[in-house]
Amino acid sequence: MTSGIFYFYSVNDLLRTPIEFLKGVGPKRAELLKKEIGVATFKDLLYYFPFRYVDRSTFKTIDSLLTADGPVQIKGRIVGINETGHGRNKRLNAIFQDQTGSINLVWFKGINWIRSSLKVNEEVVIYGRLKAYGGKWSMPHPEIINPSDLGNGLQPIYPSTEKLSANGLHSKGIEKLISELLLQPFSFEEKIPRDIVKDYNLPPELKAIHMVHHPVQLDDAKMGRFRFKLQELLLLQLELLLRKIVSSQKLGGHRFEVVGDHFNTFYKSHLKYELTNAQKRVLKEVRADVNSGHHLNRLVQGDVGSGKTLVALLTMLLSLDNGYQAAMIAPTEILAQQHYESIRDDLKEMDIEVALLTGSTKKKDRERIHEGLLSGDIDILIGTHALLEKTVQFKDLGIVVIDEQHRFGVAQRARMWKKNRVPPHILIMTATPIPRTLAMTYYGDLDVSVIDEMPPGRKPVTTTHSYESGRLRVFGFIREEIKKGRQVYFVYPLISESETLDFNNLMDGFNAISRAFPLPDYRVSIVHGKMKPEEKEFEMNRFVRGETQIMVATTVIEVGVNVPNASVMVIESAERFGLSQLHQLRGRVGRGAEQSYCILMTGDKLSKESQKRVQTMVQTNDGFKIAEVDLKLRGPGDIMGTQQSGLMNLRIADLTKDGPIVSIARQKAIAILESDPNLSKPEHFWLRKKLVHILQTKPDWGKIA
């Protein structure tokens, strides 16, 4: 056992060796590697994986290029070189021939250096993408390779940067360093439990490293990469599950055993419509949690208008029935105000005190609220981040509802736990549908419920796309809707002129719409984030009361505005919005019984990604389908906003592509903790050691270790 421990640390000492001591690096390159790509040690470089591979055993001939797809590799000779143009328009041209024909090679940058390196009538291999220009093939900025430098199989391609490339650390340079590194006498203990290694026939770690960096065939690379993805995701899922265990079991929770007068009276007498089966199912899951004696930590997902807030209100009433207070946190003042007015209206015939606390609450009102919370006179507190302040203390807080969790974060959630002697239950709502693999990771420490039904009477919003050239038709349609007594939103992405973004801004839009819909026949409101709260409230209330027919706004109305009479949402410069935001904005209409419409206005020229977003919005109202497309287009970090607690710092796994591996890792992590809750078995030694380190270095979760 002693020798094993000594061996383990000797391996780690080699892995921790500063990268400057690797042959071919030195202090200058070491500084660049650290600054540009975060490689500071032998271990960092060892796990700096290629992102694709080029098959160096396959060659095209020039006469077969019509059938080429993607980059091509051709063997031949450069037979002529010339320069054309002057100054910025200068370019270097070379004629490249093989036995079947010729193509033009062209360079626009680094011309002097490239020309000095080109040799006429010597056999070379060129690699790059082809372009047809003037009826002829050309290859811009090809890679020129000496045939003797080609491997026999796949060549790894590594991410690099301009500064690294300028210092010889382009992909080929990094590959050379890694080849040198792999000559070191590395040896590894097995990190993955034996049964998982056996189930998936995983190669040992050192062999997998060679398979990823120097694969003989693509299947080798795939197997090596699979091993490291599974290893990475298994550790992540174990971390999340341990968080979940701590928050639900070790922290404990208030037991809501009583279903009393508050809940029953509201349920029997004040529901505006019967709960959907999905709402009933989620409410049943929540009730089971709060009656278990464990800490509730549950995420409720559901599209805009699916009734999440009603489930949250019923849960808060359970808290009141059991002698505890409740709180709800929203990310914006507008949304907090909306929740406050809605819940106060729902409870107006019941003896329940509801208060609102935001950053703009006056000092006198704030003091009254603080006193009411401590005395227990206030039953439900609704507000913004202001609730997180230390001065906000409760007599006995039973549950906290957090709306749109991704705008807060784990640390802020943990701050609410400290508001009470026994940490209050946490119920999280989100109207941002999250693909299953993402929910499993970002919210892996939570139980997840999904409300996948809409209340009766809701008609799907009809979504159409209109180019700027069709604006007059859109205005004509809006006039017809207003004649029917309906109201309209116009949403803009900017408040003021931007020098770098060429699209309509809010103020220009407001002026143009005011001209197109003039007084006295039409009245137009305007709301944006730079207005004072009382100004926003005044304008919003005018629109809510129907005193204005058109609301011109920025994305402050993305959440929190509920006007059932609004039947049209016009999103200006829709190509500038992400899919998730477009879906959230569309959810502001379709809240009444009448047919509603969302019109996506765009410029006449759209990128492929913008076209995909617009097409997706037109084709479906399903938030989860939209989230899947959004995940593929943008990646996980952008969808979820600010990355939480470094969860997404993955070396090789990609949540946009590796959903099946995430599922495997989750299942295996659950099985490991069921069979060995303390990770005390020998095959779990590395996992335990690694997790203890991770959990001790994260302030919110250090208590887990």
C-alpha cells in the first residue's frame, strides 16, 4: 500500500512539471502557452486534445475536384510564382500542377515570408479548401507540406491562436510538442471503476491518450475520446449528485405535514381555472418533497403561460398552513411587480398579508416590511435581489420561490438558506425550456419537474416572417387588429444609436410608429430599461388598462407583462435576438382566448444561422424543440447565461453533442453512490480524492466534504 501511494504521487510530480522544461518550449513559449490556452504544466498539454483529424493517407487529383467535399489534399509541384496588385490589394499567386491538371494557389497575408518558403518544381503536398473563381479552381492560403513530413494515417489538428502561430505553435507545432511529451515515462492509476471499464471496453488512460493524440484510424480516436468524455462527465455528475444529497438530506428541511385552510380554501374557491394534469402532477411531486423531512430543491420547467406561478402559489400556501412564511424572488422589478399584483389579486378575499420589496422601495416602507417579516405579520414577501440583503430577516421562512434561476446562481440561492435556522425549501421556476442533457448538468443538483400542458382555451400563436420590404403590409394588418379592439407590442433590441450595429433602434422606431399610427386614432406607449421605475409603471399601466393600443419597448417586457388583450407581437431586427429570447418574447401574446400573432421583422440579408432561428420560430411553438435547436446553434454556456460555479469547464466533453454520454454518466454516478455512498471502495479512491478537492474549493459546497 505504501509503495502504491508513493507511486501515485511520483506520477503526479511528473504531471505537475512546468511546461517550460519540455524540450522545444522554454520560458517565452511557456508564458505564451499559459496566457493563450491555459497550458502551464505537462498535464495541461497532455490533456490539450485535438478538435479534428485530417486523413493524410488520402489524395485527390486535380481532375477529380468537382466531386470534392470539404478540404482536399493533393500531391504535385509548384511550377510558377507571381505577385499582383499593390498595397492592401497585393496578393501572391502560384500555379500548382499534378499529372491531371493545374490550379491556382493564392495568399493575401504574409506574402514575403510565404514567397521565401516556396520552391519551384519540388514535389509538395497542398491541403486546403477549394474555391471556384472566374471558372477556375483556386485554393486560398493552402497548407504546404513536405511529403516526408506526412504521417501514414490521421493528423491531429489542435486549436491555436494568432500569437501562438506567430511563435511556431500552430497546430503542427503543438503536435510536435505533444509528441515530445509522450516520450516521458507516464503511468496512471485507473480512475474509472472497473465495472464501467469492463462494460464499455475502455482502454487504459495512457493508451487512450496515445489514441487521441496519435490515432492510427478514426475508431481509435473515437474510443480514446469516449473514455475521457465519460471520465469527465462521470466526475461532474457525481459532484452534482453529492450537492443534491447535501441539500436534500444533510441540510434537512421543514416538514409541511398539514394541508390546511389556506391551501384548501384557495383550491376550492379561488382557482380561476381547473389545474391541468401536468400542474397536478408537479404539485404532487412538490408536496411529496416538502412532507419528506428532506430539503426541497426542485426546478419546475414550463413554457410561458403554462401555469408555473400557480403551482408556486399553492406551494407557498402549504408553507403558511404549517406556520411558516414564504418568499418569491424575481430577476427584474417589472416581473416582481407583476407577481406581486397577480398574487395579491388571487388572495384578495383571504386573510393573507403580501408585501413587495425591490431596490426602489422607499426607506419608510422598507422599515415597515422588515418589522412585519420579523414579527410574522407578513406572510408572503415578493421582490428582487433586494431579498438577498442581510438586513432582510424572517420570523420563520419555510420556502423560497426563485423565478428564472439562471439569472441568479448557486451562490445567491445558498444565501437564501441562511435566512433561517433551518434552511428554507427552494422551488425554482423557469420559462426557458432546457434540453434534457443540459438540465441534467446545469440543474443536476435539483429534482426537475416539467409542466408540459397549457391551460384550456389557449390557442397557439401564429408566427410569420416579414422582410423590411413588407412593412406596409404588416402595418395594415396591425390596423385591422386594433380595429377589433386588440393591442400590439413592438420590441426593439437597442435603446439608442450604435455605431457598430446597423439596425433600427428604439427611439427611431417609436417616432416612425407614432407617425404611422397618429393621434387621435391611436395612442402609443414606450417602455425601456433606462426609464425610472415610476415612469415604466405609468406607461405599463396605461397599456394594461387599454388606454394605449401600441407598446414600443425593449426586452424589458420579455418577462412579467401579462396583457391578455395584446394579440400581436412585432419583433424588430429579429435576427439580432437569440432563439430563447424570441420564444420568451412571443410568450407575451396568446394569453387570452383570441388568436394571436408574432411577426418577425428582419433585414433582407440573413446569415444561415439567422435563417435557421427564424425558420424554427415559424415552424414550432414547442419550447423544448426550440431549446434543442438553440443548443446546437449557440452551445450550452450562452443558453444558460453566466456559467455557474465553473460547471461547464469541460476539456473534451461537449454538451451540444454528447447527450448520450451525459446520460450514461448520470446513470453510472447514481449506481456508484447507491452502492458506495461514501466512495470508500478502493476502485473509487481517485473519484473520492478528486471530489473532496472540488467540493472543498467551492465555498458554497465545502461543507459536503
